[in-house]
Amino acid sequence: MNIVTIHRVLFIIFAFVVFVFNQLNIALTHSSNPYGLPVLLALIAIGTIGISHGALDGKIIWESSNDIFRKLRIYSLYLLLSFLGALLWYLYPLVGLSILLFISVIHFGNSDLYDPKGMKDITKKTWGFSVTFMPTLFYKSDVADIFMKLTGYMFSETLMTLIQFITALTIAIFFLNVMNEKITNSKIIILEMVSLVVIAAYLHPIEWFAIYFCGLHGIRALINGGFKVFPDILWLMAFTLPVIFAVYMILGETGAFIITDLLVVFPILASLTIAHMLLRKIIKIING
């Protein structure tokens, strides 16, 4: 088994452990307070461990050229794209969220299923759509509430039901495509999707996303990027530690917080993902 397959197996086992733990602690996990400690920890994980896998972009930029001025130009364009993404979300949060969801469908599919050779694009897109909207299958009202807190826009019951239906349909299409394409390790890939669906049924959407984004997508991206413990861990620490410090400053010594304060990780995620996805093209343009 290659390292991606090993990661798939480990994630499936991890999802099973989460499911068992959830059942044993169902009273705590499904507290009447939807924004309890697990969601707080999930948001912190998304803002640190999850987003930090993009910190390797700093390494990619550093190694992209021997010319220091070209490196600076690449880095400047990267920051400019991130800034423009953040500005767009600030001015038009609904547009910002829409862009985040759209690029997530593309990015998650291409990154998570990078390993299987010759996989059809439709299979990657159905995976990307499925994991982007999976929490709506079981908690569409909670997802609508999160969207409202992020944008100030009230998503209708009809729209959320439509998204729920399309998500279920894309999951079914994904299963059919994987079985028909006869790709390597298809059974493990199907089990990986099944494990995501199972834990999505029992976890708050933010908790589920933290497990997916940190445990599956983030690690898979590091594997695809040829991550090495040293010195690459330094790039992740350089990014993660300031974010942890910022979270501490938001919470304060008492640990009191307003959930909308920490939902800022999603606009940050959107801004960084735009630059992250375009980095290779930026390098190509600057280096000619």
C-alpha cells in the first residue's frame, strides 16, 4: 500500500473511533447548547491545524526561483489575492461564501482524489460537492444558521432542501462512478466516503468539518505535497502559532467567546484558498 492508501485506512479507523466515542458520550456530544466546547475546539482546529497545511505555500514560493526579486513578486501577488478575497467577503459576504463553496467543490475533489490515476473529472467533482455540503444531509437547519451568521442572509427552507437533495444525489453518483471506473483501491475509497457520511449523521456540522478538513483533506494535501517532518514542520509552526495566539486573544483569559468571532476562520479560509489554488499559475507567470 502506498502512503495515500495507508492514510485512507487510518482515517476510516479514526472515523469509526469517533463514531464509537460519540455513541458512548451522546449526552455530552448532543448538548442542548449547539456551541459547546467540541465546536469551539473544532473551530480552533480548523483555524490552526486545518488551514496550516497551506503554510507550505511559503516553502513552494521560496523554492520557486533563485531570484529573490521573483520570489518577492510571487509572494506579493499571493498576498494581494488573499487580501482581495478578504475584501470581497467584507463588502459582499454572500458573494464571498458562494465563492468559498464553489472553489471548495473543485479544490477538495482535486486534492483528496489526487492519487488515483486516470480518475474521471466528474468523480472528483461529485466527491468535492459531497464533502462540501455533506452536513446538510442531516443538519440543514444548523448549516443554514451558520450561513446566516457568516453572511447575514437567511437561506430559505426550499433552497436548503434542494442542496440536501443534490448532495445525496452526488454521493450516489460518486459511488456509481467509482465502481464503474474500476480504479485502484475503489473499495477503500468507497469506505472512506461511507465513513464521512456516518459521522456526519452524529456530529455538529462544524465538528464534522473539522474532522474532515484536518484529518482527511489537510493531511492528504501534505502527502500530495511531499511533506517532510523536517524542515517542513517549521513552515507549519510559523503559520500555526500566530493563529493560536490570535485565538487566545479573542477568547481572553476567561475563555468566553461569541461563536461569530471564531467563524472568521471561514472568510480566512476562503481568502487563502483562492491564492492557494492559483499559486502554481502565479509562479508560471512570474517565471515565464
